[in-house]
Amino acid sequence: METISSALRLIYDLICKGDIDNALWEVSELEQDLIKNAPGLTEKYHLKTYFVKWRNRLMRTHNHNFSLVLEEIELLANKFENIVIY
């Protein structure tokens, strides 16, 4: 079992290490897991909007300042600390 928070922290760590390809993959995986297992949560907190925004920002190769993405991930990781993805 994995919490949403741990998945977000994994994405955070990958971005910090500069492993953007794997971070993008993890964002997509988390989105798919949440759509499948917690669609109400995805809608309530507008998570799809976050995922699209993160992918767009991370794919901009000329901009390596990902501080806004990291801040949003950190806030959401704290918010979803104990919510488990099945």
C-alpha cells in the first residue's frame, strides 16, 4: 500500500535529482491510480489540473526552475499524508 503523500514525495525527489523523465512518468502513474481508485478525491481537490500543470512545466526544457511545482507537491503531500491508494 502506498499513500498519496509518499507518491508525491517520490515525484518531488525525482525532480530535485533532475530525473524529469521518471518524474513525469510517476505523475502519470499517480494520476491513473487516483482516477481508477479515488475519482471523487481527484475531482474534489482538482488534482487533474495539478497533474496537467506539472507535466507542462516539467516538459519545458529551457526552464529548469521547478520551484513552483515543488511547492505545490509539498503542500499536497502534507494534505494527503494518511490517504492510501489501493
